Amino acid sequence: MRRLDKKVALVTGGSRGIGRAIALEMADLGANVAINYRGGKEEADKTAAMIKERGVEAFVAQADVSVKEEARGLVDQVIEHFGRLDILVNNAGITRDKTLKKLTDDDWDAVIHTNLNSVYYTVSAVLPSMLQQEFGRIINISSFVGQAGNFGQSNYSASKGGIIAFTKSAAQELARNNITVNAIAPGFTLTEMLAQVPENIQEKILDRIPMRRFGKPEEIARTVAFLAADGDYITGQQINVNGGVYM
Ligand code: NAP
């Protein structure tokens, strides 16, 4: 028996980066895993193959989670395919970094819709099913930037801070139904999102991290897996996995 045998997990933005690492960790623990992507089908198919290598089922669904109907449709598809959904990991996220002087309405809307509104859409869609089964593990990927703020990231920090506040409210409402809701706040983690940051800025960032290295996607994934498999009495928390960049 593996810890998450017979459970079903959905990881939004599970095709690459942190989301892929989370999907594989869930599969290692025996869960059947649905992953979602917006545009990168090839990466999603690669992740699905890696999930299947671990002896569990994979389901791949394209959907833009910033669009209400698509996010809710995604949850419905997963429930229809597997017959249940136990673990929802809201991981899909984007950056559109600019100082406030240069930020456009479109930059603001894209980040808030993708990172924050999507969480409301998927959670509201999965609720009836989790309430009925009296079990649910909802894990939202925030960021230390949602706690500390960051130069050039007013839109991103607002979305990630919003996730933390949402998490605490939802946790209070759903605790009595055995549905836990937690947030994980990664620090700078080695994915394509970080690769977009110019190298000279990356060097400056390293100086700010007490552990003097970037995080690995697997380090975030292991924390998600801990909450899913062993976090029965943990709810409403923000768990920092950040090398000490924010304490
Ligand atoms: P990433 O490498 O850029 O991957 C982003 C993932 O999200 C991809 O699978 C992408 O799919 C998907 N995605 C983006 N927009 C989407 C949408 N509208 N609908 C559905 N899927 C969408 O990012 P990452 O670094 O792994 O980040 C994962 C999460 O961790 C994000 O929420 C991010 O904010 C957070 N985080 C990251 C860091 C870091 O340093 N990397 C630090 C703190 C927090 P497609 O390829 O198909 O677009």
C-alpha cells in the first residue's frame, strides 16, 4: 500500500516546473493524477508518461484556468473521468513583472485572473464533491512575494497575498467537513519562471537568500505531498519553503 492509493489528485499547471514535480510526487505515493496545462501539450504529455511509469493513472486536460468556465469545466472533467477528486493543487501561475509606472491594466488582469481568480473557480467547482465525500485536501501555491512584496511585482504580490487570505477563510469554513485548505509559499525556485529573470538579477537574488541557493521543484513538491498524505490536522496554514528568504 502506498500512502495515497485510491486517491485522485488534480494539479493545475502540472505540465512542467513545480507542478510537474508535485504531480510526480503524488504519483510516487500512489495517487491517480490529473494534470492541466494551457498551451504546452508536449510538456503535459511528457509529464503524463512519467506519471504512468509510476504505476498509476494519468489524465491530461487542457484548460485556461483564468477563464471561469474552463476552470470549472476542468474540475468537472476530472471528476467525470476518475469518479472523484480528493486532492486539489492550485499551482498554475504567471508573472508579468513591471513597476507600477509601466504596468498596464492587461498585466494586472492577466495575473490576477490566472493566479487568484482561478483558485476561487476550481475550489468552488470541487466543493460539492468534497463536501459529499467528507474529505478534501486543497493546497494552494502562493509565494513569499505574497508575504513580503517585491519590486516590480505589485500584480503578482497582490495575487499571491490574496491566495493566502482566501486559504485562511476557506479553511475556517470547511474544517468541519474534513476539508483542509493550506497554502505553500515557495521562495525562488529553479523553473522556467525563474529562468526569465536576467542572470545579473539572479546573482543579486542569491545574495538575499540565507541558504545561498535556489529551491528545487522537488522540495516544494515534497511539502505538498506531506500536506496531502500526513496533514490531517493541519489547516489554514501558510508553509514557507524558501531557504530563509522571508522569515
Ligand atoms: P512555470 O515553470 O512557468 O510553469 C507554469 C505552469 O502553469 C505551466 O504548467 C503552465 O502551463 C501553467 N499555466 C500558466 N498559466 C495557465 C493558465 N492560465 N491555465 C492553465 N495552466 C496555466 O512556473 P513554476 O515556476 O513552476 O510556478 C508554479 C507555481 O509556483 C506558480 O503559481 C508560481 O507563481 C509559484 N511560484 C514559483 C516560484 C519560482 O521561483 N519558480 C516561486 C514562488 C512561487 P503551459 O506551459 O501550458 O502554459
